[in-house]
Amino acid sequence: MVTLVHHDYHAKNLLIQKNGGIMPIDWSLAYLSPHLGDLYCLIREAQALAGLSREEVNAAYQDVSNIDIGQLNWQISVGGLCWLIKTLRWLVYGGTEIIPGSEAWIPDLMSDVEKLVEEIRA
């Protein structure tokens, strides 16, 4: 199934509306893809900002999507890998000039790539 991927689905790009809804902004990097890269990013934000585990976010998503947990985990890992590769490519081909200091992100992003490749292989 192909879905619209925001590709920068982080707290800084989510506005809380008066009615309690959430509206994503800054769609400049969006594209169509058959993976859940945005959910990977949302999980990382939930872990860092709210202390939620991947399992807690997965359970909430699974409640509304009815997707098999094994398939969900695979989709998140593949989506995360796609997100990381696209982000690393952006950094290498000019992103580090746009965001000073962003070259320091590369080693951590590469470590995340290694972890996701191991998850997918398992």
C-alpha cells in the first residue's frame, strides 16, 4: 500500500489545534512510498520527548490500523531505514551547508542504520 510520507514528521512540524487535533506542517520533503518512515520518526520523538516506548506507540497505531504486529515492526524498520538513507543523502549533498553543525549528526544516523539493518535481518 502506498501512502503519503511527510519525511520530517517531528514535533517541530506538528501544530496542536484549538480543537485538540494535530496538524502537520512543512510538507516540502513529502513523497509517496509503501513504508512507515513517519511512524519511525514519531516513535523516536515519543521516546525522546515523552519517554514512551516503541511498543506503546506501536500498540496505539495497531489499535487504529489492525495491522499484524510483525508486519508493523517490519514496516517501521524499513521505513526508518528509508528515512535514514534519504536524510543522509540530503546531508551529504548539501544539507550540511544549509544547517551548520549538522555534519555531527552523521555518525549517529549511521549507527541507527546499522541497528535497523540488524532488526530487518532478524
